[in-house]
Amino acid sequence: MNLRILFLFPFLLMANIVSAQCPTGFSIVSQSDLDYFSDNYPDCTEMQGQLSIQCGGITPITDLSALQNITSIGGGLNILFCNSLTDLSGLDNLTSVGGPLFIESNNNLTSLSGLDNLTAVGGSLNIDLNNNLIDLSGLNNLISIGNSFRIASNVSLINLSGLNNLSTIGFALDISGNPNLSSLFGSTNLSAIGGSLSLYYNSNLTDLSGLENLTSVGEILITNSGLTNLSTFSNVTSAIYRLFLVDNLSLNNISGLENVLEIDAFVSIFNNPMLDSCSIISVCNHLLGGESSNISDNVSGCNTADEVINNCSVSVATNDEFSELSISVFPNPTTETLLISVPGDLAGELILKDYAGKTVLNQILQEENQVDIYKWPNGIYILEIKTHNGVWVERVVKK
């Protein structure tokens, strides 16, 4: 037994030495605290707990080089109220933060340089109230954020360049209250946002470039006076929980949301004084299903739920070959029966699909076609008339 203990002793000693290289957590309020860290933990590379840099001590923090050997932080990292820092040099070897990363209220921070090797944040990432921060260069290698990402109230922020490799946000993306922000990422690999996308009160934001690869998002919440359209969202094909378009003074087109599968909970479209059409299919299906909505104070055509529903049957596509043919679909909207009339010499198929793309009817085209749909769920259906000349397409509204 004694021999076994003697055999294990060097390994136990080594484990203790390794863990002693870093404190479990450490709080820094002044430059003297950094000097203490450098003297007592010169070989610290992997910290298990939280590192908090919250300035306000007797000696201002001007240099983070005492932290230059740290490669990972198992807990969170806070950098708060450090008005003497202009960048984050000294954190150059940091590759991951297991918990949240908060960079807030650093009035003279102009760059996030020093975080260039950071690839992952396990918790939330907040970049708030940094009055002289111009862009997010320094986060060029960041790939994933485990929880939410908030960029708020950075009055000098012009764009979000530096996030080109970001591909995953586990929960919400909130970009709010950045009055000089005029563009977003440029380009990213971001394809999914697990929670809401909130764009509030970025008065100079006119371009959402960088979100083109987005296919899935939980909610879309937008209040921005400079946006004119939402074309960037044309690849979003997921269902969303809530659509909130409020006080967008220049917004005149939301057709970029045409491919959204459905809206589950609530539609709010109000006080958009340039918006006269809201009849995208997901909104139409939501209203026809009697779901909750607030549609008002827009331009006529998108001023009430009834106005939107009346425009839901607008044709979505017509092949030029059919432009001279007399094709009638009546009544549309309908509650029970659909009558479809075509020229007698037109041969082909008559197909009806729900908006998910599922074929609910496929029959040989006749000169007069009667389709009983009274048992079908309310919503938008896509009518296709296929012939050797091409495809004629129209929305059909069942209400």
C-alpha cells in the first residue's frame, strides 16, 4: 500500500502544481492588481473561473500584458469602465471564453484588437456603451456565440466589420441604439439565430448586408427609420414566432419576407408611413387563421387586417405564354367552392398546393373545373395550371 502511495505522489503533486498556475477566479480593479497577477501567476494559461476587469481603482488600468499567457477562461470575462484602455492588447492568446463576455462602458476604447485569436464565447457577448468604438475589428476569428449577442448604445460605431467568420448565435441578436451605424457585417457565414433578431433605433442603418445567408430565425423585430426594404431576408424559410415591424419611417417593401414559412404567435405591423403592401403569404395565412395581430397606421392597402386579406389573392407569377389567354378563378377569396375556367383547347394539369409546398389536389385540366375546398384549413394556396406552354400561377385564398 505504501509503495502505491509513493508511486501516485508525483502525479498528485503535478496536478496541484498545474491547478496552482491559475487562480480559480480573479478580480482586477487597478493596474496594481495586474502587477500582482503577473508576479504570482506568471505561467497561468487556462483559468477555470471568472476573470473580472472592472476599472476604478487607485491606479488606472492602461496595460493588459500581464494576461498575455491566458489561452482560455472557463467562466466569464468582464471588461468594464476601463476608460484608459484604447484596445485590448494583452489578451492576444485568448481563444475561448466558456461563460459570458461583457465589454461595456469603456469610453476610450476604439478597437477590440487583442481579441484576434478568440474563436468561441460559450455564454452571451455584450458590447455596450463604448463611446469611441468604431467597428468590431479584432473579432475576426470569432465563430460561435453560445447565447445572445448584444451590440447596443455605441454612439461612434459605424459598421460591424470584424465579424466575417461568425456562423452561430445560440439565442438572440440585438443591435440597438447605435445612432451612427450605417451597415452591418459586410459578409458573414451566419445562417441561424436561435432566438430573436432585434434591430432597434439605429437611425442611420439603411443596409442589412451580411444577413443574406440567414435561413432560420426565431423572431424578427425591427424599428429603424432608415430601412426601405427587407430583401436581405429572402433566404429565411423557417417559421418565426413573432413579426414586429413598427415605426419604420422609410420602409416601403417587405417582400423579402415572402419565403417565411409561417408566423406562430403575433404580427405587429404599424406606423410604417410608406408601407402599402403587407400581403406576404405568411402574414396572409396568419390573418386568415384568425391569429393575433395589430396592423394599423400604414398606407392604404396595409392599414387594417381586412385590407391585407383583400390583397392576399394577388397573382404571384404568370408565364408570358398565358398573357393572351382567358383564365378565370372565381370567387377568390372563397369559403367553399372554387371555379376555374380555361380555354377549351388548353390541355394540362390543375394543381393546388398549400404554402408548405404539399400538393393537396392534382387533376386533369378541364374547360370548367369546380373544386370544393370548404373542408380545407383557412389560408393561402398556390394554384398551378401546367401545360406544354409553361405554368400559370395564382394565389387562392380560403377563408
